[in-house]
Amino acid sequence: MSTPVSDSASRGDPSSAAAADTVVPTGHDMPRGVAALVFLRDRGIFILWLLLILVFSFWCAPYFFTWSNAMLIANAAALTAIFAAGVGLGVMSGVLDLSLPGTAAFCACLTGWLAVNKGVSLWIAVPIALVCGALVGVVNGLISLQGFNPIIVTIGTLSVLTGLASVITGGLTIPGLDGLTFMGTRRYFGVPAPVYIVAALYLVGTIFLTRTRDGIRFMAVGGNAEAVRRSGIHSDRYKVMGFVISGICAAIGGLVATAITTEANPDASPAIIFSALTAVALAGVAMSGGRGSLPRVLVGALILATIANGLIIRGVQTYWATVITGVLLLASLGLERFIQKSVSDRLMATSNLSVHQKKV
């Protein structure tokens, strides 16, 4: 069956013939540019890491590009990666938990107190610490749901937990936790134990976010909690879940740090949250929530460790690693803003072309 346009054109109607000859843009050209920008946003951190490895492989030859050094980098990145997973997953759900250092210190000191002072088996003390991390997340979540700013709430929790850790230990470290070396300094098949913990944590987290209904809702709440609520989903539950996951990750991080040093330290180092936030920001996780990728967060932590390792091999002062990391962070924020604006402009141009039916 012929269309009206083709019939009119066949009868020699000039206006219809012109309409038939007009090329209506389908948007295939513009979306290619958009797709390239999105690819750069989503995969740029992997390219950056590969470039860093390439540069350091030549600059620090022959010591950098070896298996033993790769294990050193992975082990150094493990602790940052664990805390970055907690920060990243929290941010993806729309919450930012700054109490992670306090939670880590409290859970570590609780484990040490139970094991050393009370004679509790580590196989019981460690799960208790993880449960306490989750309970801290529940408390943070329930308080935040009352309308309080989550950042202020978690800063308050950080102070409380740091104080409680000192109360438990009397302000001193608790040594003698050699039983935790199975998750700290021990190696399995030449790979440090913390690397296995990170691999398991990120594998479970990635499957949760990408392959489960709750994970998809978890991300959706971070993007637009009100829209999710109006669709009939209990969005508050997923916000509390974000705090709970952050608390569990903090507890794991505290236990790993304790396992490495074989002593529980009540001091909550602010450097922990700084490194974790830097890795998350480098990974392009939207601080407003709703967008992010755990594999990218892991690479962000590896980038920090790679820079520090390469500079140490070259004998460069370690504070230059902080400088370079800060530059990369600012550059990634600028790139993120540029890409978002470019994508928006291109999509708007494509929309206008389609509406007005102009030739490209």
C-alpha cells in the first residue's frame, strides 16, 4: 500500500516531492557523539589507570612491572577499597556516611576487648563486630529519617564512636591479636588475604547492584527518592540500607586494619575517609546519588595505590602523591562537568533537529 506522500509525489506535487526529499534526522549521528562521551565518563578511569601503569613501567623500570610489586599495590589499595566501597554504596543510595573511621575503630576495639580481655573466641568476636557495624548504620539511618542532615548526624556518630573506642580500651591499643592474621598479613597462593576480602566484597556488591531487584531499587532511591516513593516502593528502607552497608564495610575495614597490625587502635584516622572519598570521586560516582559503579570505585583505589607505589620506587617524597592525587581529583571533577554539559547540549541539539526536521 502506498503512503499519501508517495502518492502525491508520484502525481508531481512539488511540495510533496520536497517533503519526500527532506532528510529527517534519526539522531544516529548525534548519539554517536553522546555515546563516546558517556564511554569516556564510564570507562575513562580504566584508561587513566592503564596509562599510569604504562608510565610507571618505563619510569620505574625494572622494579614496577613485576608480580611482587603488583601484589604490593593490591595490598596497599585493599584498605582504601574496603572503605571506598562503604562510601560509594552509601552515596549511590543518596547518603554520605562520615562516621566510617569511628565505626571501624569501635568495632576493632570491641573485637580486641572481647578476645583479649574476655577470652571470647575470634570466630565469635568478629561476627559481633560486623553486627555492631550494621547497628551503627541502623542508628544513623533512623536518626537521618527524622529530617536531620545525614552529614551532621554521622559526624556526631563519629565523635561518639571514637570516644567509646577509647572508653573500651582505656585510651590504649590492645595488642596480641595474632589470631586475626588470617585476614591480614597471611598470603594464600602468593596473594595477600586483604585482596581476597576486597574481591569478595566487590563481587557481592556488584551482583547486588546489577542483578537484584533490591539493588536496582537501591540505586533508584539515590537518584530520586520521591519518585520511587510515589511508585509504591518504601524508599526510606533503602536509605537505611545504605547506612547499614556503609557500617558493615567500615567494620570489615577496621578488622582488616587490626589484622595487619595485630593490635586494636582506638584512634579514628580522618585519612581513611579522605582516601575513600577521593577514590569514589575519581570513579565518577555522582555525589547526588543514583549513579555509580563499584568496579570503577575499585580502580579509583588502585590508582591511589599505584601513584604512591611508583613515587616510592623512584625515591620521590610521599607528599607528592597527595599533590598528584588532588590534581587528578580536580581534573576528574572538571571532566565530569564538561561531559555532562556536552551530553546535555548534544541531546538538546538532536531534539531540536528532530522537532524541526532540518537537514544535518
